[in-house]
Amino acid sequence: MKNSLFHFTSLLMWFAYYIFTEIRLEGTEDLSDWEIIYQQDFEDIELGKLPADFFVMDGNFSVQQRDGKRCLVLPGRPVGDYGLLFGPRLTNHFTELKLSFFATSQGRRFPSLEMGIGGIRGVRLRIDGALARARINWRDLTENQTSVKWDSVKWNFLILRIEQDSHNFITDCLFKLWSKDSHQPQNWSSASFASVQSLKGKCALWGYPYAGTEMLWDTIKIRIPSSN
């Protein structure tokens, strides 16, 4: 009887650890104080098409089937700078944009990507593969450059969060980057801009397929605090 109870308890502990680990590896986090106001996983979008709210500035973006699921795809050729806008027009003091991406290198060539909050002239987080660097930009200003590295053979998660004060001035721009099979970092990388006020507009993403390989995005979410 004691042996059976011991094995049953051990099994429960293993199962709890497994569930916790799977949740962490998938990049989920506590959503109790935030609400999702927009999400797109592309599963209901017709292949070859785009969601109705997507506005392509340039590039042959389309929804395709990859790795057994639908995702947003940008071809590797022609090489260039491509981007689009999506989601609702945002006016919140606190906003978080999260997505997953897959971008492979080829030889010594690496792609780069960007995501932004507040329209095409808002705060933008750029990940440069060749330089292994992340930087936060607002218009012509760069306030943070951090060494980063993504896994070019796995899906990765990326979060950009902006925080503003009661006068609509940005107090912090935060980001995190991690691969699917690793834990989400506890600490944020951050930057701040002087006299940046009232970021209003849609979210955006850009792809720079400098490696000549296609770039993929999935699981896009926009969150704001529940009390916002």
C-alpha cells in the first residue's frame, strides 16, 4: 500500500513538473493583470491570403502551411525591406506586442526583423542577425543596443512593451527574446526616450530576408493592462 502511494505521488509530481515545463517552453506567462485585445494565429485564414486587418506596405506576405500549422510567410527573394501594419489603432498608456518568428541564416548571411508599436513612426525593436544585436528606435533616435542571439533552427519568441506616464510621455521601452526550447527570461532589456509623447497607431512588423531564406511569423498578440 505504501509503495503504491509512493508511486502515485511520484507520478503526480512528475506530471505537475511536465505541465509546468511545457507551459514555460511554449513561452506562456501570467495573464492575470493583462488582457489580450488582439490575437492572430492564422489558422482560420485561407492559404495564400492575409487577415483582413493586415495592410502591406511592401512585400509578398501571405499565409502558408509550415511545420504542420499556418503562419505568415515572407519569401526569401527578392531580397529587400518589407513591412506591414496590423491590428487595432492603439491609444493606451501601456501596450505589449508579442509574436513568434522563425528566420534562418545561410552561410554568413543573416536576416533581420523589426516590430513596432504606434505606427510606422512609433517605437521599433530591430533584431539584426548579422550583428547579433537588438536595438530600440524611435524615428531617428536609437536608445538601446544589446547583444542578442536567436536560434536560427527553432521558433523564437519576441516581446516589445511600452509604458507611458499620465501625461502620455514614454517612461520605458522593454523587450525580451528567447527560443522555444528555453525559458522566458525574467529580466527585461530596456530603453527610454526623452519627450516622446502619445504613441497612437497600429502595430507593425518588418522582415529583411538578407539571407535569401523565407521568414515566418506566428502567434501575434497585443495586450494591455486589464485596468487600462
